[in-house]
Amino acid sequence: MVEDEFKNLSKVHCLDFSFLLMQINIRSLIGNFGKFKSMLAQIHKQFSVIDVVETWLKDQSTEFVHIPAYKFVSNHRKDKIGGGTALYIHTG
């Protein structure tokens, strides 16, 4: 299961990296936002950038997906359902 694989990431001891990138296909950021935030909390890593694809967002829905300490930038489809991409850029 993918969630178990992410939990194991928090146990990985690695060198002190100054830049960490995560990329995830979320298939509806609004629908999976709770699981997404929970997964991030379990990893215990501070990502420099989190790239999220298949956000399925609309203009009015972006206000519901903010994460503290990250700037949220998104680009979503205007004329079709699905698609979309977003970046969470660490501001700390």
C-alpha cells in the first residue's frame, strides 16, 4: 500500500539535503486533502517543494487546500474536468 511506503520514508536516515522534492498524483486535492496532510505529518520531512498533479481544482476551491509554511501556486483547467497541477513551495 502506498501509505505504508510513505510511512517508511520517515524512518530513512539520509544525508542533510538542502532540497527535498515530493511529487504526487492526488486525483482530487479537495477529496484527498485530509489524507494528504496526514501523510505529510507521518513522513516527518520538510519538503522544499511538493508537486501535486491531477488536483481537479476550480478557481473557488483553492482557498481550502493551504498548508502552513507553504506558498500554494496552482494551474487548473478552465474548460474541462480533471487535470491541474499545483506546487507547495516551502517558505521557511
